[in-house]
Amino acid sequence: MKIGTLGALATALGITGTVGAFIWWYAFYDEIGKIVGVRGRPPLECLYSSSGPCGLVAGVSSFAGVTPYNPMLLWVAVAATVFGVILMVVGRDSDDSGPVKISRTEDPPF
């Protein structure tokens, strides 16, 4: 598999994972908000962090029967996207067509 193709695949998986993390985050905190009786936008810091109140809510959510959101998905997806973009750039600059051919125009001087 060529480097550029691998990069495109990693980028596509990373973007898909990022969208999936966003949907999971929104659905989780929306459901918790309905259970608790709070309306409004879910806390943005809980999209990328599980510290403080975000971790508390995720820990208590198991009692409500809700699968807690884990920001690790977002971080892995973003890393895959960045890695994929880097591979696509590197793959564009390299030639994967086969072995390097060396041609000499003159014999060495020894």
C-alpha cells in the first residue's frame, strides 16, 4: 500500500472517529441533562476532558444505565487525522513506483 493511500485511510478514519466522538458526547450529556432536569448545551470541556465535574458525571452515569462518554475516542481520532494528513503530504512528495535507478554518465576516476 502506498504511503499516500495509507494517509488517506487514516485521515478518513480519524474524521469519522471525531464525528462519532462528537455525536456520542452530545447524546450522553443530553441524556444526562434530561435525567437531571437540566436543559441547555452540553459542557464543551467534557468533549476533550474527563477531569473534574465531567469525570464525576461519567462515573455516576452508570447508576442511571447510561454508557458514559470517554474523551479518549476524540484524542485518538484527532491523532489519526493528523497522522493521516502527514502521511498524505509525505506520500505526495515520495515516488513509490519502484527501485531507484542510477545512471552514470562517466566512469569513476580510479
